[in-house]
Amino acid sequence: MTEATPPPLTLAVEHVSVRFGGLTALNDVSFSIAANEIVGLIGPNGAGKTTAFNVVCGFLAPSSGTVRFPALGRENLKPAQLAKAGVARTLQGVGLFDHLSVIENVMAGAQSRPGGGFFTSLLGLPISSRREHLVRDEALAMLDRLGIARFAKALPGSIPYGIAKKVAVARALMGQPRLMMLDEPASGLDENELSDFASLISGLKDTMSVLLVEHNMDFVMPLVDRLVVLNFGQVIASGPPSVISHDEAVLAAYLGVEQ
């Protein structure tokens, strides 16, 4: 019997180190994400999760090593290049445009697609009225998919935080990404919102890969296919949650359990 061909990689972080003067924030970090896989990047506070996320996003240049996007034949992308390369991200803060309605925020996510030009309409520049109507219909369908269509006309400042987080995801999805990167999506959410968000993230893997940076173990464990655990800027474990949950190094570093 021949072995099944492994799925193609969406992201490959290879031997990445980040140094700030005499401080090493990441030390020879490597991990990958396959097509239609959800990978959780976890670790205690100060482990290097945010630094790793910022390197993948292009906010930080690695001191050494490479961030590859194999399907694109690209590496070490800058933030402005991510969306057109099929990479979407949400940050710890919601980051919505306060002066735009919810549906307009979501429509803005289509800007990165070929023919995108929603912002030209906001500036009073010519745009295809038909295209704008199509994008608006798609944005409304996206809000409906996430169960928040009733907030379409609201301004971000008037909606609950959990809803605003879903709006940020809806905007990112409008770019039709191959890879979705979520930075601490569980922060600030109550129990019901966490359950809703977990269902939303789980459904994304049907059409894309997901990198989930999170410190809430209860949230991330049942959600991901694989975990990468950082501590003091190094990968100390990698594998399925069932294995990681019993890993002695992880228990000691992340959960404060003595080895």
C-alpha cells in the first residue's frame, strides 16, 4: 500500500530567530501549516507568540530564517502584500473603522481582491455601481453566515465586543484568503461568545488554513488539529492536542506543573 501524499503546505516558518539587541525573542523557531489545517500557537505569557505572529504578518523582519508561503512561491511578505497573497489576519484589538457601518467595514475586506475598489466609492471616485451592489450583497450574506446580519447598519461603537470580533472576521473573510491568522480571538469574550467563535473558526478549515495564536487552553484544545508550543522563544513541543496535553515540558512551562 502506498502512503497518502501529504497535503501541500500553506505556511512554512523555517529556523526563524528574532533578536532585539542582546535579547533573543525567538530562537530557531520552525513550524508549518498544511492546507485546510487549524494550527494553534500557544505558550505562557512572554513565550514569543506575538513575536512569531508579527514575523509571519511581516510586521517584524526575522534576524535569521525564512517565512515561506509555498503555494505562492513567496517568502517574507510585507503587511501590505498579505491580502493580495491570500493571507488574512485579525489582531487582538478589533480594528474596525469607527466611521463606517458594520456592512461597510465588511465590504472593505473585498478591497484586496482583483477589481477591488470599494474605498474609491468612499472617496467619491468613480466605481461600478453594479460591482458595489454585488459586494454589498456578498457582505450581507457574510454577516448572515456569522449570525450578525441584524447589526449591518450599526456603527462599531454601538455593538457588543463579541459581535465586533465577528465583524472583523467577516471583513477578513471577504478577501477570500487561503490562510487566516487569528491573534487571541478568545480574549474579552464570555462563555457563550467563546462557543460561537469556536464553531465559526472550526468551519473555516473547509476552505482555508488557520493559524490561531491563543493562550486560552480550554478554548484552543478542542478546536485545532495540531499545537505548536513556545516557551522563552523556542518550540518545546508540537503535535496533536491529545499528545500535547500530556507533554511534561508543556505542563511544566504552560500550566505550572512540576516535572
